[in-house]
Amino acid sequence: MKAITLLTGNGCPACKTLKQRLASEGLLDKVIELNVHESPSGRSMMNSLGVRSIPVLADTSQGKPKTLIGSNQSIEVYKEFIL
């Protein structure tokens, strides 16, 4: 089973958009959301992944983490990444 984390932040329009898109497809409940402004573990994960922008989906279930950055991918791309 995949372990998918969604890194978000306060006041982030792209994060809000992605969360709405994932929720409309029933995918938001399949990820663990970490707010990088409120969660030390979220900030730590962002740093360890070497990413500098949010939102980020991170698959940490196998070896080297895979990431998907931004909110402008097709919903099919997000489905494939999460499921």
C-alpha cells in the first residue's frame, strides 16, 4: 500500500485548489496532509525532499521518495500517483 503525504501551507491558493480537486474525486481521504507552517514534521519532510514550493504529494512507501509538485496536473495524474 502506498504512503502518500500531501504537504500544504497556510494561505496557499494552489494548496486549496489541489485539496478541493482531490476531495471532489474522493482522493483526499487517501493521503496524509501535513501543513508545513504548522507541523515540524511537515517542514522536515519538505527539507528532506529538497522541495521549495507547495503543494507537494510525496510517495514514501518504497525506497527513494517520489514527488508530484503543484496543483495543475490532470486529475488522472493525481489518481495514478495516489492509487
